[in-house]
Amino acid sequence: MEVFHNKHQSYQVIKPWKENFPNLMAGITTRYGGTSNPPYDTLNMGLHVNDDQKAVIENRTLLAELIQFPLESWVLGEQIHGNKIKKIEAESPFVGAGARTKQSAITGVDGLITKNRDTLLAAFFADCVPLYFYDPVSGWFGIAHAGWKGTVTGIAREMVNQLVGEGVSVKNLHVAIGPSIGFDRYQVNQIVIDQIPGSYQAQVCTKLEQTNDQYLLDLKKLNQLILIDQAIDPEKILISTQCTYEQSIFYSHRRDQGQTGRMLGFIGCR
């Protein structure tokens, strides 16, 4: 059963979380309902692609109104395909970072955590894996951008470690793995495979026949296995079945050969 459901043409929410945690807003945008022109049509959220900047801000403003989190409450990182995480504290000067300009985003960061109410943590995606974290007991939540580099360097593990360091109990932690490129569409070479810990390789990689160094890689499953190894209850890990490459409602960097927009993954608690 798919766990991300359309709340509006412009965004999906994590349905089980919405039902169980009504104060939580967590989901991902689609590419519909915005103002951007091709090839970014229409709801591109990324200021770092070659889209009209005014259109992107209009798109973000539209989403802010839909989900009732004003742009001034958003927090965005630079995203460098790493595993660095930033904690957003109460009254943090980083609230609003990256919301209206890419220059104001938090530098060198692919993961964000906070327990600030009325703050929206967000990240950009166009095939990479969105990771969402929520502890309903302590109130901590977070989001991470996990491309293959971030995945193999353990951003999922680092997110759990950071949250545990803030007093979160792993037995209370819920995680969702969002829409991203599917196993059948994610072809990588030996260089990538060699960086995956050997204990996971057989479970997430399939060598393509009649090739010397080409494989299919299941990034969602690799993140799931890493999370389970951090003692996250498998029953508290939700996994989207949606493939950004296959489904035209999403942007896909691979499908669109780099000329495309970005979805926004987001999580906030009122």
C-alpha cells in the first residue's frame, strides 16, 4: 500500500502520519499547480536550477499557503550530497534560511532536525531519497536528502545518532522513506557499488547481464537496512512505492537528463 497520498494536486502527505499525528505536516510536492515554464513546468521548488527566480518564489508561496507554513518559517540546507546535519534550535537565526534566496541556505548541510513548533524543515529532490523522522514522544523531527553518496556515507545513521543525542529513544522513532528513483531505473557503475558496505551489497545490488561494471541499485532498501541496523523498529519504517523516474507527476533528474525542476520534501509540527 502506498503511504504517500495526494492531499492536493500540488503535494502529497504521509497518510499514516497524518492520521496518527494530526499536528504534523509531512510530505512532498508534485510538479503540478505552479507557474514555472518548461522544462521546469510547473511547480519547480528549486532556486538552484536555471528557472525564473520569480516563478520559483511564487511556487513556494503557493505551497506555503496550502500547507499553512509561511516562507518565513522554512529552513533549507545547501545540499552537497553529504551526511552533515544541522540542529535548528529555538529562536534560531537559521529559521527562514534558504526560503527566498539560495545564498541564505545553510551551507554544507543535507539533514535538518528540530523540535521547534511552527518551523518547516525542507529539502529538494529529483530522484534522490527523502528521509523523514518523527518522535511523537519528545517532539523531535527531521528531514534528510539521501542521494547515493549521502546514503553510502550513512546520512540515515547520522540522523538517528543526532536525534538520540538529543534524548530521542529509538523505540519511539518513526521514519518514512519517500518517493525516489526505483530499483529498476537506477543504474550505477562499479565505483558506486564498491562504496556500499559489503554486508548490504547482495541485498540491494543486481549486476546487469552482459556488462562489465553496471548494476541496478535499490537506494530505498539500502536506507531501510541502515535504519534497521540503528535499531529502528521495521514496523515504524514506511516506504513509498512511487518511482520518480516512472511517474510523470514528479521531477526526475535521470529521466529528464538534468533539465528539470525539483520537488520539495517538507516536515513541520504545529
